[in-house]
Amino acid sequence: MNGDELEALETSVDDLAFAYPGTPPGELLGRVRLRLSSVGTLLDARMTLAERRRLFVVGGWLSLLAATCAIDLHQRSAAKARLRAAAALAEHTDHPEISAWCLETEAWQAVTDYRRAVELAQGAQRIAPRNGSAFIQATAQEGRAWARLGAGAAAREALGRVERLVAPLPQPDRPEHHYRYDPAKSDAYTATTLAWAGDAAAVPYARGVLARLVSGADGPPRPRRAASARLDLALALVAAGQLDAAAGTALEAVVSGRLVPSNHWRAAEILAAVRNVPEADDLREAYRELCVPGRDEPLA
């Protein structure tokens, strides 16, 4: 096997993970599938055991990213199959970081099954390398799930753990890499957790996070994160009783074109909460036009 081909595939994993936040999931999924096809073609080539392990690791990361895109597209069956493939490759190559990300991704997918999300996130933390991004992300995911369960103390305790883990981290060269944690991602998860917990600090915190994402104060503008941050702010405004402002903020998120189908339920939740205010009419119309429920379709 040509070593350059394997190195190019390894580089493509980082490039695709970096492209994730700014690329429509359907488009990115097509690119990931092409790389997975290349991995399959190379499996028949002659190579050393070390090269074969590297190829399997590439296949594990690509399968994980394909699962993430499928979740964004609300393709649950496809996501489940991709996660199984990624987990199997991680086990075969003894790669605990990929294994932990598989559990964390499953926890994210199960975020509306809050108790299961807590269990999966805690499971990811048990197997993740303590100095890796999967451990931090799983801790943050646990906090979000606790918030949804109404366990405010547990949610804040998880946030404290995340803050301690993130504090010594330098700002990465490529902060948009989906599988590398960065301080800005921590702030976004804190805003979500506070909003879901109905914490009084959620409104000013979410405003600050959104302002930094839009302005690029912490790096390049992040439009997809900004759309999610608007949903966080809208939910916090609902809890604060500011329903008209919540409707307007949610409308900005919906019409941005940056919400993926896996986040449509969050917009629907806000719409239900503000349904009796006049400002809800525009939100309702935009939701009906733009937030078509995802279909569970297998990948071709």
C-alpha cells in the first residue's frame, strides 16, 4: 500500500471534523462516505500490521462522524449502525478515545431520554482517557441531562467539573474540530445547561455566549453554534417570563438556516411555550416552513 494514501486519509479525518460545524450535514455525510469507501478499497491492499491498525482507526473516526451527521439528519437507524461500526473498530484497535466518543454521541442522541443520557455520559467518562476531549464532552453532556431531569445541584456539579477540566486548555489552532474540546464549546454547553435548568443566570450568560459567537471574539464566527445559542437564550427567556423576546429570538434561530433537524424539537419546545403571545405567529409560520420533521431513512 502507498503510505501517502493512508496519510491522506488520516488528514482527511481532521479536515472533515473541522468542516462539521459549518457544513450542512447531508453534504458532509456524502464526503465522509467517499472516504469510507476509500478505506474499504484499501482493506484489500498489502500492508503492515501497524498500517492496518491506522487504517482501522481512520475507519472508526469516519464511522463516528457519519453517525453524527446521520443524527443531525434525524436518521436514527443509520446513526445506530454507524455507531456500532465505529465502536467495533475502536474495540478492535484498542482505541478508548473513539470508544468514549461513541458513548458520548449515543448520549447526545438520547438527550430526550434524560436518565439514559446520564448513564451513557457517565459510561463514556469511565472509559475515556482523562486527558482527552471525549472525557470533557461526556462530562458536559452529563450536566445537560441532569438539568433536564430537574437535578440542578447535579447539573451545576458537572459544570464545575467541566470548568476545571477546560481551565488549563490552550485555545486550539482549529477550534471548530468536532472531536477537540475548546473553551468556547464549554461556554456554549454551560449556557444550554443553565437554560435547561431554569437558572436565573441563564439569560445574561446565554446573551454573552451568543454575542461572542456572532462577533468572533473567541475565534471565527460560528453560525451553527450561534443558532443553537439563540435557542438557549430563547429558552432562558421563557423561564424568565419574557415570552415575546423568547419568540423573537427563536425566530432568528429558525430563519438562520443553520438549525439541523436534530435541533428542531428545541424550537418546537419554545414555540409551545410562547404560543399565546402575538409574536408567536411569525415563529409558528417559520417553523412550519423550515423545520420539517426528520425522517428515519437508511443511508443508500
